[in-house]
Amino acid sequence: MKLYLLKRRNGCGYDETAGFVVRARSFANARKVAGLEAGDEGGNTWRSSATSSCELIRTEGKEEVILRDFNAG
């Protein structure tokens, strides 16, 4: 399995998800899994490359935050 970083291409409102880190076998499966966990933005947001990005996370590299999903009101 691999790790994938999914992020919204546009802004994020209340009760919506801004991003995911997903363990999956493929890009397509990562998008599907994220879509199942969507908030008010709907699952299609995560299944479409027009509204979200999906990239493989490399395990090597410097120490860093991969995703900080923060949407304060």
C-alpha cells in the first residue's frame, strides 16, 4: 500500500473537508476512499481531478508536516 495526499483545488467551507492522507493501492482507490469520507462538499469532489489533487507521498525526505487541515470559524 502507498500513501496519497489529497487536497481541494478551491476553498473549503464549514462542515467540509480540506484534505486527506489516505493509504490505498492506487490513485483511483485513494480518491474513492476519500470520497466515502467527504463532508458537505460531497464525494465527487474527491473523485474528480478537476476539484481535487491526488499525489503520492514519498516516505523519504526531511521531517515535515504533510497535512494541516485547519478551518476555524
